[in-house]
Amino acid sequence: MNTDICYLNGQFLPLSEAKVSVLDRGFIFGDGVYEVVPVYSRRPFRLAEHLRRMQRSLDAIRLPNPLPDTEWTKLTNELVARNGGDDLSIYYEVTRGAAKRDHQFPVGVAPTVFMMAGPLVTPARELVENGVPCITGTDFRWLMCDVKSVSLLGNCLLKQSAVDAGAAEIVLFRDGYLTEASASNVFVVKDGVILAPPKNHLVLPGITYDVVLELAAAAKLPHEVREIRESEVKKADELWLTSSTKEVLAVTALDGKPVGDGKPGPVFRRMWQLYQDFKQQVMRRAA
């Protein structure tokens, strides 16, 4: 599957030929935002919601959006058309552009606009059936986690600590409460009730997070959005990770101890099937 065509500042070109200045503020300061849009059966999923989330991130860092939504939509569809594969992951990045290194915002500098495609790889059946191990850690990232900033060093350090421990993810706590994981949202199940942390500045507002709550409501599964104490997470009957690539994935061990009975639980299995049905009926429906 060929996914080597990208878009950079007005041009479609092979990814190997794409170049940006070493003075680009995305490189120097991490001064930019990003977005990731899943594509199912060559159709971008909830593109409007992703573009709204990117607009919120741009507003938060005071970077004017370089393109209207109609142009983002056109470019996204063109990038899908130029790359192979039915299911893709489209990455957007907008930085404040190339300028003399100075902390203050430059004046009159064009932003850098970059887009690329890659295969959308979802969890293997074995992981769905058996779940994954995770560890826990302190959320030491900056206090604007709702902004999809390209400054992801904190997330990278936390993710690597999970990798070093042989875990799939690190479940994070700040001041005794659940926030999220390094690259996933986290759901808790206790006594049959699905619990989700509220959207705030400490949590990335996940699109899959929204889908899971919508599916729970439609299926009349008991659920609550509220602050979740660390002690509740560690005594949970079930834990899930959610993201565009993980979809809904069960956590079956936390810090070396089983979650529940150490197997994906019944509420997870119900939600996983609801999500798969949703993919077939909504994400893959004919245009």
C-alpha cells in the first residue's frame, strides 16, 4: 500500500522530498498544533469535529487558521485520493512558520501547513481477546492538555516508561485523580457503570471518547462523566483505553496486578461490539 504522498505549503509531493526550514518554530519551539483524522473505506470520519478541535487548539496558541474548513476538507479528500489503502490515518500539522529564533511571535510570517497519510492500524484480534497490561504514573505534563500541541515531549517520556516496563500504556493521575494515558483516553467500569473523566484542560477531548459515550447512551448502558479518584481506578472491575487507532481496548493488568478477573470484562465486550457495529453502519456507509 502506497502512502508516501504528502502535502506541504501548497504542494503535493513524495514524503521523502518534503523539507522545512531548521528555523521553523515547530522545530525550534514546538510552536504548533496537530490533528489526526481516521479514514474508513476512504472516507474521513467526523472531519468537521476534528477541524473544530484543531481550531480550538489554534485559538489557544493564538495562531490564525491558515485555511478555511472547505479547503481543509478539499485537501484531505485529495490526499486520500493520492494515497493507497481503504483505511488511513491523516496527520495535520500547523506551525507558526520559519523566523529568526525569538520567543515572541514573529510578525508577517506564513505558517507551515503539513499533511501526510499512513495506514490506520487497529488492535489485532489477540489484543482484543486478551487485553493489554498498563502501568500507572504521575501526570507531569503542562496544564493545557486539551490543546493538541506538537510539544509532546512529556507524552513521549511517559509512553517510553510504559514501553520500558513491557506495558501498552501508562495511566496517569494528577493530584489523586485520573486524567488520561500518554496517547489514549481512559474509561473505568465499576459495578456495571461506565465512568469517564470530564473534559477539561487536563484531558485531550478525544473523538473516540465521544463515540463511546454516545454508544453507551444509545444502548442505555449506565454511565457517568465525573472526576475519578486514583483509588477507584485501582479497584476497577474493568479499564479501557480509547483512541482512533486503539478503538476500545481492555486493560487487563495494572502495575502487575489483574484488573477484575484479569480478562476483558462483559461491559467491554458489549462496547467493543457496539463500536464494531458502528464502524460498519456509520463509518463505512456509502457516501
